[in-house]
Amino acid sequence: MITLEELTPGNFDAATGIRVRPDQEHAVSPVMQSLAEAYVHPDGVAWPRLITDEGRPVGFLMAFLGIDWHGDGTVHRSGLWRLNIAAGEQGKGYGRFAVESVAAEIRRRGGTELHVTWHPGPDGPEGFYLGLGFRTTGETSGGQTVGVLDLT
């Protein structure tokens, strides 16, 4: 059974031990950086979770909830900030579970769109996100492609 767990002192080492494949390291920040970013966004913006299967850690996700997208108060968005699926656990549905879980949390909070960014290129996750129904917005953020999934 795949579940999400809040980060605690008891599962911190398991979460920070999640490593993507070496060829993916350029495309996603390590879990430790994500947790540091969650710490500096204390207003409930960051939503970090450990992904487990039968209690075994298989991945990490961090959503952003109601973030000030342009930094000027004009646009607030929610979405998937980070997705790290352990190297030996990819291709087993954990990424899809992560996206569906974030979508459910955004819906629960009244949101209607799930945003995500990804590094463009042949070795990036674009095919994964487009296959789940995301569409590109034509925007970039920090050199990454911005995608959105309609949750209505």
C-alpha cells in the first residue's frame, strides 16, 4: 500500500536518503535542499511528504500551496515543487501516485490547478508530466518549463 507520511524525526533519515538516478541529479534538487526550503517558507507554503510502499521509503515529494508566483502578490499558485523517486523504484507508479496526491490536496484546499516546472530536454521529465495530462503554459521559471494540470 502506497502512502504519504509527514516528515518526523523518525523518518528524517529515510527521507534524506532518497536518491534519484545519477543521470537525473541535474534535474531535481536533493531532498535535503527541499527540506531547507520548506524550513525557510514557514507560512504553510511548503508541503513535504515521504512516499512509502508498505512502510518502505520509495520517494519524496514537496508541494507548494498558495505561493506568491511572481513575488508581487498578483498571482498565487499551488503545485508540485519537487518529486524525487528513488533510483531503484522508478517505473512502479510512485510518481503518478505523488501527482495524484498533490492534486487531491490542492482540491481539498479549493484549488483548481496544479502547476509544476521541469528541466527541458530529452533526459527530463516532460514526457511523464505531459502523459499525466499537464499542458505547457508557455512560461518559464528559473529556466524550467511551466506546466499546469486542470483539476476541475
